[in-house]
Amino acid sequence: MLYLGPTNQLVEQVVQAGQMIGVAVDSFPKEGRPHHALEGRTILACTYDRLFNSRNIFTSNNFIPSTIILDDVHSGVDRVRNTYTATVPAKAYGRIRDIFQPLCETTDPAIWRGIANNESNARYEVPFWIWVPQSSAVASILESLKLEQELLFCWDNISRYLEHARLCITGSIAPSLRAMLNSFC
């Protein structure tokens, strides 16, 4: 059984509460793995980030919890969304912008002038009918950078569903690549 909370502080409160009422609850130790929990002998309490990042211990160890309890979901939703969202590394920004500028500039020239002038309020969401045919080119660019900090814990999540992603190109910061259909740029 897996109990998810949004912060380490809340996870520790759950571990302490479990001890007070006689329920065996473990969390991740500073080093090593929570072996009793992974063997199913205790409940494992951890943060949303531990489960929903693309390099999690659950996937790498083929551990499938029988039950998942989501506490404080209103806080957890943003944490999960972040694991399916990435800021494109600065190294790739120009190449990606160069792919989409000739395809999109005519649809909103004012926004593209703002992007070219690095204006902070200039933001353009690439339409899906333009995005889908170009998504494999973007994937090729980003795949080579998947170990960069911006992509390290989310690229594997995003790359699985790249054709469904949303790409926003901005004037002041690198574009945000969003792989959740219901997320907002």
C-alpha cells in the first residue's frame, strides 16, 4: 500500500500517526530503500514527487502498489502536473523556435515580434495541427538533452505522449513543453 502526501513534513506526520495507533508505516530512509514497505510488510508513505517522476524507484524495481492513497490532492495535482511539464533547456530553445517561427508567425505577427524582442508577456501556444507533424523533430532535439536538469526527471514522462503535448514559446524564458492535455500555458 502506498500513501502519498505533497510534502515530506506531511509524510512524516503520517509515519508518526501510524506509530501512535499501531499501524506499521515506513518512509524512505536517508540512504537505501524502504525494504519492509517494498516487500508489502508496511505501508509506504512518500511524496507525490517520489511516484510521479520519470526516474522513480517503483518503475525501476517493477513495484506496483496494491492501493494508493492520495492525501491533500489539491496540492498534489500541481506536483504531478510538474512531472509532465518541462522548460526546454536554453541550448535547444533557438532550434525549436526556428522550427515553429516560419510555420506560426503569420498567425500572430505581433506576438512573434514580442518573442523576437524577448518581451516577457509574449507567449504563443503552437496549434496542435502544426505541433503534431513537428513533434518528432523536437523529440530528436530534446532526446539528446534528456540528462539536462530541466528534463532529467520529466523527459521520460513527456516523451511517451509527445504528440499530445502542448508547446508554448515565450519571449523571456525558454518555451514550456507540456505533455498534459489539460494543462495551461
